[in-house]
Amino acid sequence: MTTGDETWWPAPVATTPVDADVVLPGSKSMTNRALVLCSLADGPSLVRGALAARDTQLMVEALRALGVGIDPVDDDAPTWSVRPAPMHGDVSVHCGLAGTVMRFVPPVAALARGPVRFDGDAAARRRPMAPLLHALRACGVQVTDGASGLPFTVGGTGSVSGGSVSVDASKSSQFVSGLLLAAARYDQGLTLRNTGRVVPNRPHIDMTLRMLGEHRVTAVSDPDAGNETWRVDPSGVAARDWSIEPDLSNATPFIAAALLTQGTVRFEGLGRHSVQAIDPVAALVESLGGVVELTDEALTVRGRGVVSGGELDLRDLGELTPTVTALALLADTPTRIRGVDYLRGHETDRLTALATEATRCGGDVTITDDGLLIRPAPLTGGRWHTYHDHRMATAGAILGLRVPGMTIENVSTTGKTLPGFVELWHRLVGSAAA
């Protein structure tokens, strides 16, 4: 496993409860879905409060390469103007390490005229892609080069037949979302059936369906098929403006700080009607020992200073595994995390990375068939490697609240989805820092 650039950040220790209104950038998941949908729409749109980070900038550059006009309007509260245009090929798209770019843009590129070449960072070439490429071929799209992943080329012809297609989505819900986002523009729309095991991170598919509906696209899941089949009818994509919510996944390290310090954190804009997985996250926080208050406008979390372990199925909340692992290392009882075997194919093999770094600090962690078993053990400070993974970096910062001497490798990797993390973290800890 490779590591970062050998720069080390000393994580601050908290000695008193945190108490803060945390202002987070916009949701990466929501921003990149909005950018794709607005690029396919029948008129111009605005995406307000968008996340300005590496993953979203890569999405902007990818869609611009295809001919979409995307320009900044307000840098203080990032707003992008999106002007759809006929899409063209004979271009290259760099995906970086962004799963949403490598999985959302190819189904769009199939609507362009001409070849579109896709590649990314070295680690991106190891991320699962074969199910999406097979599904595109089943839709009548020519895909060459990539037998199972990056690099590959999509041979766009200006139209896609669509129809009934199967996909093994057991390793990523993004395979489903990527196909659904473009499907209304396919000649027959798309009926998509999962042929693999249960799809992980299902709330992200729910977000996709809700956002498609806001663009007046008929997009539904089939309850008679166990919600493993989805249908998008062929239609236009109505233009509409978006206001992006704060990123719920990026809120969880700050929630962890409240739990560990008996503190309080508040997030305006994350209310009970969020398109993100607000209810499952709230339930998880309460199971760990937090007190959650959810209104139409805001999420507030209070900690008791003690974290409870237990049996946790995170199949639908896999992105939170690094945060939950950090909390479990500091919990008063053992924790078993289940349902996250697919995390081996994320920015890094997160299960191995978490177990390796936790063990290095004195933790007692065992990798299981589908997750981690974590038992309480005395921890010591030391170097916490991040493997170019933003969630690994924030997990190390959480541990540093309680474990003196934690230094985090290449903390700037958090800029992938949370630019300014270090400043936000120091502001949160503030007077609670030693």
C-alpha cells in the first residue's frame, strides 16, 4: 500500500468539551449529481453552494471537455452556471480518484459524438469498474481498452438505445446511480436490474432518484423486485436550479468530536428533509451514545463523553466506517462492523488500512469477512498513514482528540472532499485543545 508525501500534521488534543456551529462546504454527492443533471437538461441552470474541491473540480472539467458550459458565478458561496450544449468526443477525461467522475461521466459520454478516453490516478486503476462497462455495452455503447477498469474509451455516437440491462452493483451503488442519471436521454430509457448481492450505500441511490424527480424525470425503484430493479422513462430533463446541502458524511468527524468530549455540534442546512441519509446517520449516532436533535433546519448532536460499542451494520453507510472505527477504538465495549467488504475497492483498501494503522497505535483490530472487529485497548500516539484517502486522514484526527502525539500523514488529502479541514478542525477544538 502506498502512502502520501511524508508531511505530518500534529493532531490537536481536546481537554474540554467542544461547542460549535460547524459550517461545512456543500455535499460532494449532491454537487456532482446536480452538475450531471444540469448538463443534460433542456436549459441553463445554477448550482448554488456547490462544493469546491478536487472531486467536484474533476467533474466540472470532465463535463466541460464534453462541451458543457460551466462557469463560476460567486466564489464566496460557490455557484456555477451550467449551460447544456451538444456533447462532442475526441477528448480525454481525467478522473483523479473520484468515483463519481469515473462512474457518472461514462454513461453521459456515450451521448457525445466521438471517442472519449478515460483515465485517472494510479490508485483509480484498481477501483472496480467492470460492471458499469458491461452494462454500457449491453446498452449498445462501444467501450474499448478497459477489460475491467481504467483506462478505457467510450465510443459515443450521439445516442444510446438503453432498454433492459443487468448490472452487478454489489461493490458500488455508483454503478446504479451513474446509469440512472443519464438514462432519461437514452432512446428507450432504462430498466436496470441488480444481479449481484445487496447493493451497498442504498441511500445514495435514493438521492439519485429524488434528484431525477426534481428534474421531472420518472425514475423509480421496483418494490416487487426487492428494490433491486430501477426504471427511468425516456424523456427530456427539465432545467432547474439547485441549492446544495452541507456534506453529511463530512459532518461525521465533527460529530465524533462531540461524542468523545461530551460536547455539542450544530449544522445548519442539514434538516430532517435532507436528500442525504439523515435518518440512518442519526440512528447510528444515537446507537453510539450520542443525543440527536433534528429540526427542519438543522442537526444538533450532543455527546456524553462515553462511546458505546456494539454490532453495527454499515452496508448503507460505508463512508462512515473510518469515523466509526476511530470511535470504536476509544469505546468502552467491543464493536463489530459488518457489511462493508466493498470498502476494499475504495480510494484504498480501507479495511486493511484501518486495521494496519490502528494496530500500529496499539489497537486491537481484526479484519473479518465483511468488516472489522474492534476491542478496547490502550492506545499510544504515533504516525497515522493516510494512503491518499481523505477518510483515513479524518479518522486519525478523531483519535488525536484523545490520544496525545498523533501525527497525520498528508492531511491535505482531505481536500478531495473537505477543503480547509485543518482550519475547521482547529476552530472546532479551539479552547478544548491542550
